[in-house]
Amino acid sequence: MTQDTINQILQFRDDRDWKQFHNPKDLAISISLEAAELLETFQWSADNVNCDDKKDKIREELADVVNYCVLMADTCGLNLDEIVQEKIKRNNEKYPVKKARGSKKKYNEL
């Protein structure tokens, strides 16, 4: 995600004076609710685990989740690029390629 896109999300919020309503608790709830709506897309899909016929709904709900994550990071004073890079580094340490490649085991089971 580019900084320009992040700025557009924040500008949308600011133009409507909604920052006053954004606190970590309510944003975390919103992230969870939107993630549940994304999950609902896959409900009752049986063997159709990719839900190719629902890509538009998946795109919409995923965008909602990401938008709320951007708002949460801003509210908490976190730099998204920095925290994602830190997480990638930690995951690389927890899941070294030689042990994790092709495995779905959790890091403590490798």
C-alpha cells in the first residue's frame, strides 16, 4: 500500500470529522466485524474454497478490513510499513525456510 493510498483513507476520515470517534477499542471491533463479513463470504461454500464467483464481495470486505487497519495504526501512532517489516523479520526467524517450507505446522512444532 502506498503512502498516497494511506493518505486518501485518512483524508476521507478527516473530511467527515470522524477521527473523534476512532479509538483503539472501537477500531478493533470494526476490524473484527469486517473480518467476519469477509469470512461470511466463504460460509456454506462447501468444496468451493476459493469462492471465485464471489471475488467482488471478497474485494469489498478485504478493503474494509485494510481501511480499518490503516485507521487503527494512525490512531495508535504506528507506522504500518515499520510494523509489517518487523513482523516479517520475526516470522522469518520463527519459520526458517529449511524447516517450514511446505509445512503447515506452527513454529513451535517445526
